[in-house]
Amino acid sequence: MASCSFTSNSSKESDKDQLLLQLVSYILNEGHYVEKDLDDNFSSKAFHTYIDMIDPYKRYFYKSDIERFKEFEYLIDDQFKSSDLTFFDLTHETLLKRIKESKEIYTSVFSSPFNYKVDEFLTVSTDEDFVSTKSELTDRWRKTFKYYTLNNLNDLLSENDSLKSLLKNNKDFDLTIEPFKLKSRNSSLEFCNDVYQYYSDRSRQEWFSIYVNSLVYQFDPHTSYFNPDDKEDFDVDMSGNYAGIGARLQQKIDKISQPLF
């Protein structure tokens, strides 16, 4: 695995980002074992890799956002060479806006109980297309978390030994499981809040690292860029030296097997 990490004392993030692109471009061109032409083919692949990395399940961007981004699909190679941040700045600003809007969306989704008596279909795939309207996006979130909440509910019911006896006493099924439905819904809402906070707390540096990695990935899948914090974590993990720092607290998002980008 090849990796690189740089720091700069510049007070302007854009200056640091431009310097970083210059250094990454230089190292890849001069030191990488794979010779890669920075052309339109490279640009298009980097474009799709980047979009897939920041919103793989199409829950943030709209189709109109992607259309705006596509104006740069064949310009990323040129911007990489010239350390131009126009494309990244556009996507970053749009993503932050959509993340902020997502809280209103999922809050509205959880404002009322899910109707489990209605048959619905949900496709969870990176091949899904981006939606055009807020109502379509809200419906995608609703179905997604209806599914997650239903799975949580099933787990809660399966784990409750006293439920069978309650039902044997001719208790109304819907009334009996209502506390479990509420607990499941609250659990899913808490999860959404955690994810929202996780993404809201991410710095520009962290989002920029994703962009840089979408570029270096085109050279080979084992080449990666680490920002200073990631590089420090990597060194600690590789050395096994945890003295003085104790057990690292991990956000709940780290325990989630399925990403919600």
C-alpha cells in the first residue's frame, strides 16, 4: 500500500488544499509505479468514484445536483493538474447543504408511526438513480428507515420471552406490541441523529481527503492519501502503541455495518 500525508501552516484552507494537490500530483507522476494518463477517461472514472464515495445510496443529492456536477466530469484531470478546487468546492458546499436538509427530512419521517400493514418495495442498491424532488427523496428515506425499524422490531419481539404468554391471554396483538414499536422507532431515530451528527462534525479536511482518494484510486486501488489525523491513527494502529491514549472512543457510526452515505 502506498500512502502520503502532508501538513501546512497556511491559514487558508484553499491554499493548503491547492498545495496538497500539487504535492500529490507530483508524487504520483514521479514516484508511482503505474504510469497513468491524466485524460478524459481518468477524469470520468474519478468523477464517478467520488460521487459514489460521498453518496452511494443516493440519499442526499438530487438529480439536478448531479447534472451540475457533470459539467466537470471531463475537467477533473485538468483541475488536478492545475490544482483547481472549483469542482470540489461545488460538491462540498452542495453536500453540506443537503446534509443539513436531511435532518428535516428524517425528522418528518419519524414524526408519525410507520404503517406496517401496507406492502411496499425498497431497493437498496448503488445502482439506484438519484431522485428529482424532495418528496421522492423523503419517500426514499421513509422506506429505508421503515425497513430498518421493522428489522429492529422483529429483533425486539424475537428476544422477548414474555410476549407469547401475553398473546396467549387473548391480548390484542397491535396493542401488545405497541411499546416495542415505539422503542424500535426511537432506536432508529437515535441512529439517524448519530449519523447526522457524524457527518455534520466532519471537517473540510476529511471531505477533501475523500476527493483526493477518488483521484489517487485511479492509479491503483491500494494507493491512498491519509490526512494528518488519519495518518496518525494509521501509525498508531500499525505500531500497536496505545500507551497514554487509552481506549479510543468510537462513534456509533463505526459500529454500523451498512453505510448511510
